[in-house]
Amino acid sequence: MAGRGKKKLSREELKNRKWLFGVYTRRSFDDGDDAESNTIINQKHLIEAHLEKLSENIEIVDYYVDDGYTGTNFNRPNFKRLMNDVLSGKINGIIVKDLSRLGRNHLEVGKYIEEIFPLHSIRIIAVNDDVDSFNNPESIRSLNVPIKNLVNEGVSRDLSKKVASAYVSMARNRQFVAGTTPYGYALDPNDKHHLVIDEKEAEIIREIFKMALEGNGRIKICKYLNSQGILCRKEISRRKKANLSLEPFALESRYYWCTTTIGRILTNETYIGNLVQLKTKRKEFGSKKATNVKKEDWIRCENTHEAIISKEDFDKVQEQIKLNEKAHSKPLNMSLFRGIIKCSDCGGAMVKQDDFRGNRNCSNYFCLSYLSRHNNCSPHKIKTDLLENSVLEAIKLQIKLVIELDKSISKLYFKNDKNKLEKEYKENIQIAEIKINALKEKKKEIYKDWKFNRIDKSEFSKLYEECNQNIELLNSNIELYTSTYKETVKMLKKDDYWIDHYKRNKKIKTLTRSVVVDLIEKIIVFNDGKVEVIFKYHDEYEQLLAFLEKEMADNREKMEVWSVSETVS
């Protein structure tokens, strides 16, 4: 007698299914999608006309539009929204103009078409490619599909090379090719590859260079701009996008002028009328990551547009920057805690400032936000020698604690029988596997009983499911036995590399940069002068300590039980 299974739907019944379609459209000039047929509107018209021709129960649930996104990258906002609706079951069909709309990476497109969409029973239609995974299942498995995907990727790859070559040619031809204009400039309305002065921003640029010529550093310049309510371009863009007030103090800013921005401005030849372009290039095809180009390969053209700063003033600032860099390159001025010390309130970096006023020869750390943004935070001032002494004492104490913990674990190791642990682990695994094999045999017997009508379907389903649940439970136990055994052995072996980081510094007398980087994750300075040192390997330390405490508690419990039994006897 044939086995009883779930009745399959007929072709006629499938035809009556309601199809909930998501219409996906995409256009990117980077992919060469500048033809009229590739506009978002024309893609929609083509798709809607095709769906009307299909004599099926079809509903368009939503439109997913990615306008201006390349097909070589699948990190597109509306494509991700489309996939979320696929996973949630909101749609059971996707329709596109052609497969290149999904993407131009043949491996990724193939993965979606051949694996992801079938897994979720998604119907895929590509109108111009004659692909319909429901009405013509063979169309999706046709050799034409991977070939078209390869062709689409090849077109995009070839176009990418042509675009890169065109940018090089334009840059050499004295044309501006970057996406964003430097602060102080705007694109010429009559020529989008030519810069013209934005007088409002240019005044800020002149003020920045004036302050630099007067001997003011980047921090002071930042502090001045932020305190005067002069919005940086990123903050202006944010407010415009959200339709917020451009009045400086009407609301709290999210973005401020920073020292990095000031540094870039002060060294940018654009402000003396020169264009220095193509300093970076795409790391590889389809990637958004950029890599730096060698300085000798930059494309540099002089007198391409009107200057904001005179060459004489610009050169003076460059000389000043070189002198400052030379002064700060001395080893004595190198901060031990660079990148590690943070402000407790704003979470920002703290910077070291030398004080040579009068006969002084000392230094202090200050919150960078306070220095550069006026009243955005408080100073959190702390003397360098006080900070270094506090950190050194904290390191010594932590080293002592780690070494003591290591000794305790060593003693515990010799009290435990590794062979006994291994034997117990193997016995548990063996028992669990025997039970699993017995349950698998039982499933076969249950199936035979159902197949030959000795039990009905409901009883078969119940017994079969019970076996599956018990097998799943036993497999979970095996995983638990294995992880517990490995963790215990790992603890007892005491081969944790991080302990060696502390051991090799047990005779530490003075702080060095290498010790700080080796052991410390973060140093937090509070406004009252208190310092919190957060060490690396904190989780490993706590884990080992918890393990030791548990073992000691278990041993105490065993001793108490033994003591009671002796008393009773």
C-alpha cells in the first residue's frame, strides 16, 4: 500500500492562488542606465502593462524604488525593504523590468534566483528576459539566465573602467570631478565641472587662514567657529534635509567643526586656485571602499578657478604647519595615552597640552570637546604626572590580582584528574548516541506501523514528533556536554594567552606606550579628577574568576557532605 502523504495542489488550484507582488525598479547612471527605457517611470509602466496581460489573481502590494544606486552592490535601502517583506510573507512575488534591475553581480543575482527566492516560494518575473518562475519554471533554470547575469556584470565592469578613465581625462583637462565641492566653493551654474566662489562660505575660509597666520592652532580655530555659531557644512545639510532652522542657536547642533576638518582646509590647494584630484581610487570593482593613490600619481592643475587665499598667505601657513609638526614629533611630546583616554561626560577624546608659561615645565590633559566647542563640555583637566602615577598603580594592582588568580587555577589543576573528566565526558556522549540510534530505529518502526495501517495518521504524527523532540533534546545535551568539557579543560590547562601579557610586566616600574596599549582598553577621566582604568581581557578575567569561585564552592559543598556523613557514622 502506498504511503499517505500531503495532497499536492493541482495546477488549476495553483492558478487560483492570489499573487501579492512587489514591483522593484532601479536606475543608476554609474551602471550606464541613462537610456529612456530605464527611467523609473517607464520601468513601472512596462511592469504594470505586463501584469494586466496575465489572467491571474494578482495584486501589487508595494513599489520598491532605488533611484541612483549601482547594481554591483546589494546594500540598497529599498532592496533591503523588499527582502524584509519577502521574509515576513507580505509578498510572494517579485517583478522587475529585467534581471539587471535586481543587480549586476552575477554571483549575487544567481544566489537570490536559485537559492533565496525558491526557499521562500517567491515567484520571480523579469519581463524583458522572458523569465517567469511560475508560468514557465524552465525559464529560471535556463542557461540564458546566468549568461545574462554575466553579461550584465560585464557591462557594469566595462562601464566602470570607462567612467574611471573619463574622470582621469576630465581631471587632466582642468575640470572638477569630485562629488562634493570644497567648503567656500559651489559649482558653476553654467558648467558643473568648474568651481565658483560661495562668498558666504569664503568669508569663513578667510577667517580660518587669518587665525592660522596669527599663530592660532586648530583647536582654537574650532573653538572660535563653534562658539560663534558658525555651522559646518554637514550640520547645514542635516538641517536642510530635515527642514530645520538654520539659525545657529535655534536648536542643538549634531555636527561641529573639528580639528581634522580645519587641518584639511589649511592644506587644501583649492583655496589658491589649484585643483589636486583623484587622490583615492576604488579598491576593487563593486566595492565602495577606497584606497589611497601615491602622491606622485595625483592629478594637479594650477589656476583652474578663482582663488580665495593668496599663494603667499597659503605658503606661510604651510611653513607654520611644518614647524608645528616638527615640534610635536619629538618623543617627549608623544602622549602615552593617545586614543585610549576619554572624557567621562561626553565620551570624547582627551588631549595633552604642554604648559611652558613662565618657568613652568608641565603638561595637562583636557577634554577635546571642551577645547574645540567652547561650552559643549567641562575641562576635565588632570595633570599628566598625576594621571601617569594613578595608571601605573592600577596596572601593578591588576598584575598582582591576575598572577594570584593564575596560581589558584594551577593548584586546582593538580587537584583535578583530567583522565577522569575525559572518561566521564565520553561516557555521557556514548549513552546519548545509543539513545539517539534507538529513537531512530523506533521512528522506522512507527513509519512501518502507519504504512501498513496498524496505527492511524494522528497517532503516527504524535509518536513520530515525540521521537524527533527526544532526538533534538539528546543532541542539545551532547552539545552541552561538549562545550562544558572543552571549557573546563581550557580553564584547567591555563593556556590563556592573555595571562602572559600581565606576567611579562610583573616587574614594571615605569609606564611605556607598549605596556599601556598591551593592557589597557580605556582610561576614563572624571571632572573631579578621579580616574577609572578599564583593562583589556576583562571578560576573560571575570570568566576565570567565576570558574574558580564555582569550583571552590563545589569543593566546600563536598567537604560539608563528607563531614556530615562522618558525624552520622
